[in-house]
Amino acid sequence: MNPILSVKGVSKTYASGQRALEPVDLEINKGEIFALLGPNGAGKTTLISIICGIVTPSSGTITVMGHDALRETRAARMRIGLVPQELSVDMFETVLATVRYSRRLFGHPGHDAHIEQVLRDLSLWDKRNAKIKDLSGGMKRRVLIAKALSHEPDILFLDEPTAGVDVALRRDMWKLVHRLREKGTTIILTTHYIEEAEEMADRVGVIDKGKIILVEEKTELMKKLGKRQMLIALQEPMDAVPGDLAEWHLELADEGHTLRYVFDAQAERTGIPSLLRKLAELGVGFKDLETSKSSLEDIFVDLVEHREQAA
């Protein structure tokens, strides 16, 4: 299957010598939701800005649905919708006029049933005659999405779509993204919210200090790198972990009432049976055991910390 978007060897170095983006190779498949995950300043927005034609790359090629994005800029840009982090609209214009204007910029007629459908999908139709300045922060975000969808793009970029919004609106945005995907839109989002990537993405790319550390299907990533933890609720609290338990690298939690053991669920030997036997030998009583999977956040922290230690 040919990718809908192909990025090869794309990098960015500014005139000052600052290296904002190491050479990136990335392919996005039609209809998927891809999350580019990384801390602030990691290079997420730089990469998106290059793909969308806002920033010129120092090297590399970009192909959007068969079009060379650097040579056939307009043809490639027609296929892309971008929802930026910052609000960039005329505050004194109405919602309908704003979205119509965006559609006309791409050569489409402004009076079109598509505009109405987009506004209805985003719960903006009743606000179509309202001025942008009179909308709530969440509604303004929806207007940005409507603008990006106005010319019927095949690929939608969401740059930190829920930064600074409350939890309720964030979950509404997640539902919206899934609805768009159901209609065939390919979605690429950047985020530093781990739960956002975990909730929405089919695949996850992790970027740090301008370099993509890995790209992996979310479920496979969590299967390969995810650890599990076991919490042992003690009958009597401990002041410190006994030296005889050192090989398991246990941690005390809950003011000494709980032992925490982190292990690799994919390993041939998890160490759990031997740990439980050792606890019995030492006369350490416990009243409950609980195991849980690590989250994408745990994996992300492990990856970044490992890279920093290697450097």
C-alpha cells in the first residue's frame, strides 16, 4: 500500500546554526491516526510546518498523494488541512464568513453544502452568524478545525489541538477526531499529552530534541516496551526494604504499607514466584496482590531517559 504522505531525509537548520530537526524519515498511511509525541520544543511543530509548506526544509523530500510538496506546492497543499496552535482569524468576522473565505482560498465556491455540513459536524451551525470574538475558547478551536476542513483535505494536521483546554472539551475533541477518521480523513496530531496519543492514535512517533526516536503501532509499542508492576499490600508496614530482597529492586509506597515491584511481562522469568517464596521465608505477610500495565507515559519517560543516559 502506497503511503498518503512520505517524508524522506527532511531536516532543518536555521541560519544561526541551530539544528531544529534532524533528518526525518516517515510514512503515513491513508485513514490512520498518527500521533507525534514529544515535549515542548522537541521539533513537532517544525516538522508539521515543513510538511505544510510554512517552513522551508534544509534537506529532504516530501510527497503528498504523489505530489512533490516542494515543487508542486499548491497541488500538495490542496490535500492538506492544518489546525495551528495559535488562533489566527479576524476576531470581528463571523464564523460563516471566516470558513467561506478559507474555502475560496483553495479555489472552491464559497456557497456550498460542504460548509454547512462541516459547521454542523462541529456544532457551529447555530453560531454561524456570531463574531469570532464572542465565542468561547472551545468554539474558537472548532472554528480553526472548520477552516482546515473547508477545502475538503485528505490529510488533517492538528498541532497541539487540546493545549490549554479543559478535560471535557479535550474529550469532545477526541470524539471529533474519530468521527473525521470514519469519514476517511487521515489525521496527524502533535501532542505532549500522553493520554491524547494513548486514546486516539493507531501509531505513535516519539520525537525528542529534533530527532525521531521511534515509530511504532501503539499496541505493539506497549507490548514490546511496556512493563507491568505488582503492588503487594503488606500486613504490617515496613521502614525499609530488607536487604535480602535487594535483587528485586523493590520500592516502598503508601507510607511503608505497600511493596512495588516492576517487571517485564515479556521476559521468560518475571521473578514473581521467587519473590513470593522469599517473602514467605522472611515471614513477610501480605494481604493483597495487584498487577497493572504501564501506560504510554511510562514508556515515553523510559525512552527519553534512556536516550539522555546514552548521550
